Amino acid sequence: MTKIRAAIKGIYGYLPEYILTNDELSRMVDTTDEWIMTRIGIKERRILKGEGKGTSDLGTEAVKGLLAKTKTSPEEIELLICATVTPDMQFPATANIICDKVGIKNAFSYDLNAGCSGFLFALDAASKYVETGLFKKVIVVGADKMSSITDYTDRATCPIFGDGSGAILLEPTTEDFGVMDSILKVDGVGRIHLHQKAGGSVKPPSHATVDAKEHFIYQEGQPVFKWAVSKMADVSLEIMKKNNLTADDIAWLVPHQANMRIIDATANRMNLDKGKVMINIQKYGNTTAATLPLCLWEWEPQLKKGDNIILSSFGAGFTWGAIYLKWAYNVN
Ligand code: UT7
């Protein structure tokens, strides 16, 4: 029987208009453009402004753009998975809200939380529905309004994060393109280093949790950095080895955009030339579930059918992994 693979057939991204620069940040907290550029590599990030605007608004823009670009009607979509750590609300799922705002009526949908690896985990899950022949049109959207959980008085975290979204359309193909392999990993022991302390069932919201700023991102930068550097590189090498790929075979590395030093370390361990690495961290910062699709969207005009692409990420959980993609189309 011919193998069905899940191929990305279109991609679209959305970034809110407001640009928060390092100069503006250095007027809010005790930091400098020089520190942020050398330690993280971010120059500016986008912020979603406006009362009542949430992650579903970011996701809706990306999905609407994707449907228009791929000439797909909302009724054709059978499944939508939204990767996010900043859902509009605890329930219902932001995926359901996006479907409603876009007019997707014949699909089921759900959210997936795998920290900064959310898009990778969601792409893996979505690809299985396609590979089994169950669905023919599936959307994966990575969307995060990180500004909603960022403490803009904490210089250790506020320079890092930004808001954004990216969406892909997955379809079946019997050609040898699309999602070729994936390796996903978690280790819950890492939860102590990166989490949101309150607002869940362990510590429901209260005046005390608000006063203690426990609804913001809590991150111990150094242990997260150490884990990210080794795990992202290890898993990227593991997927290369498993698929007999050398650095010469790889057209692009799409790394999670958390820190320029983590990206460099991963590319170095893979022996990859910097010109093969998608990097836009300087413009958007860490948009959590949106970093990978935003990179693919920005580089789409340069991608060629058959390009070997490695997606790689590390995030809260801890979660990490890599996906090997063979790009399925040329833009022109
Ligand atoms: O996507 C999810 C996964 N997350 C990550 O991958 C993040 C991984 N971690 C990191 O990227 C880095 O650890 C950070 C960027 C968060 C921090 O960089 P670092 O080089 O690990 O800095 P540090 O936390 O060791 O702090 C070094 C110094 C400290 O001062 P002292 O104690 O040496 O006097 C900090 O107080 O830098 C200080 N510092 C700052 N100085 C100026 C921390 N933040 C700032 C700042 N501006 N914004």
C-alpha cells in the first residue's frame, strides 16, 4: 500500500503592529540594548494591544490569512489544533474560539500545551490524523500572547517574550514529501525552573497570588539555558542520525527562537553553516508556540520542493524535540 504522508501545503503568520524596542524596555526596567543583544539577541518584539484582545485574535488572523492564501473554505477544515500557553481563558479551548471566529464549522478542535515546543507537538499529532487517512485538511496554529503573562518590572524575563501567531495547512500526499520523522521528549522534573505559579488548580487566583505576582512567567534562566543548549542539539543530531542525514543534506534548520546563543550552539553541534539557519529572534523575540511557523512563513519564498528541513525546539515542561520535514512545494 502506498504510504500517505502529511505535507504542509500553505503557511501564514501574523504579528501585531506595536513594536516594543530595547530602548523602550530600558526606560521600564534596569537594562540596556547592549545587554539584551549580547545575552539574548533580541532587538524588538511585537505586542498585541487593545482591551479584550487575546491569543484567539492572533490565531484568527493567521488562520484567516492561511485560508485565503490556500483558497480553502472554512467548511473544508476537519481538525484544528492550537498550540498555546496563553489561552484566551482556562476553558473553553482557544482552538474552539478561533474556529468560531473564522467560521470553521465542520471540524473538531483542541488546544495543546507543550510550552515552547507546542507547535512541534501539535504538528506531530496533526500529521498522524493525516497519515492514517482520517483527515484531508488539518490546520495547526501556534499562537501566544506572551505579553499577557510577562512581568514588565522583571528585567530577567521581560526582554525575552513577544506576541505572534503562525498557521499551517496539512494535507495528505503519496509523494515522498512532508513530515518524514519526529522525536518528541519530555521531562517533568524541569517544571520547577519554568512555570506560572498561580491560576491553576493547585493555586487558584486570589488577591494574595496577584500581589505576589504569581500569574507571570517564573523562569530560572540558567538551568533552562543549560538544558535547552544540550537537549535541542542532542535531539537535532539524533534525528539526523536516525534518517542518515549529514549537514550537507540539510537545507534549513528551524530552531525555536529563545536565545541566539542556544540557536548558535545547536547549529554548531549539527555542523551547519549559519546561512542555513532561520533566525528572526532579533525582530520578534520568543513568541513561544509561534516561533517555528513564523520562521517558515518568513522563509517560504526561499524554500524549494524537496528541501530537507529540521524543526527543533525546547520549552517549559520540560519539552523538547525535532521534526524532519521534506518541503512539499515551490511558491512560484
Ligand atoms: O523558550 C523557553 C525556554 N527558555 C529559554 O530558553 C531561556 C533560557 N535562558 C536564557 O536565555 C538566559 O538564561 C537569560 C537570557 C534568561 C538570562 O541570561 P544569562 O546570561 O543566563 O543571565 P543571568 O540570569 O545569569 O544573569 C547575569 C546577570 C545578573 O546580574 P549579576 O547577578 O551577575 O549582577 C542579572 O541580574 O545579568 C543580570 N541581568 C540583566 N542585566 C541587564 C538579568 N537580566 C538583565 C537585563 N539587563 N535584562
